[in-house]
Amino acid sequence: MFEGLALLLQAYDYSVELEQDTWDLAVELAVLRVAKLTNSDLRWLAAKGYIEHAVEATGADDRARHFRRTPLLSFTEATCVVLTHAGVTVAREVCSADAIPGAGEPRVGICQIGVPEELTGSPKWDHQRRQLRMGTDIVKEFKLPSPNQETVLMAFEEEGWPPRIDDPLPPVAHLDSRRRLHDTIKALNRKQKRYLVRFRGDGSGEGIRWEPSQG
């Protein structure tokens, strides 16, 4: 499982460096098979919330990758995989120098790795103060109305901050919903007081994801 997590973490880090959506660099199942990840490994990781997976539906003429969601524990040869924010934390623990023993020693099993509590907390949207917080830190504060951004934050708050939500912005005639969501995500990531929360598209143009940042 170590090699597979290392590949997924590498893909995640590349996406951050290139400022691309995580799904743009999703790892194909065939690659993970070579890294000795079994279906049982993948099902365990998915059930724990450490990975997300979807079937790639990218056409020959598409300029970006497209994916179709599948049941939680269902995998096909077209399945691609990304780490969740909790999965990134666990993968960093497993792949750190301290987690890689010397020759002849057994590797630390992922089941023995815990997720640090301070890295798994959820943000908090304070509608009255119009503040996005992570713990005691103010991530973003709105002095002027920002309807699209505030709608997204309210939706996350109402749903308990799951890793992903559907686009909560109501449709508007003559506006491209995907472009509007893309612009809203960019705006959410700008002008943060502390860069502790990063928002991303989900690769479909119809959803938004969040993850903790190291800022």
C-alpha cells in the first residue's frame, strides 16, 4: 500500500504546484495496480474517507478530463483515484522519513497511522459576522456583500463541511454555470487572511471541494 499512497500523494502535490484541480492529475487504476494496491486496499481507503474515485469519461475531443461518479466500493478498469484532504495527511505520515524504516524492518502499516486532530477540523462559516474561520483563526472576512461566495460557504456550513458539495448557486439565464462556479472558487481562494482553507472544483464543473491548506 505504501507505493500506491506515494503515487497518489505525488499526483496531489503536482496538482498544487501547477494550481490545477486534483482530478486533472487523478491516478488511473492500472497504475495503482502496478503499485500493488488491491481492490481490498482501495475499498478500505474509500470507506475510511482517504480517497475518492470516479470513472473517467473524457472524450477524444475534450480539452479537460471528465469523470462519472460510481458507488463507494465499486471499481472498474476506467476508475481513477485522488486523495481526500484526510488522505493527504495520512499519506504524508506514511511517506515521511520517520515512517520509512531501514532495510530489513517492516514498514509502518497504514492502519497504525492516525490523522492529527488539528489537521482534520472543519472550517466554520459565521453568517452573522460574515467570517470564515478555521479553529480560532479568521480565514476570510467579508466587508462587502459577496452573494456567490457566501452562498457556497452557507451550503458547506449547512451540510456539515463534507469534502464535496454540489454547486449551490441558483441558475441564472444567459450565465454559464460552470464558469460562474469556477470564478467563485477562485474568489474564495483570494484575499484570505490566513491560507488555511483551499477550495477546488471537483473535475465535473458541477461541484466544489475543500481541503485544509498549510498556509
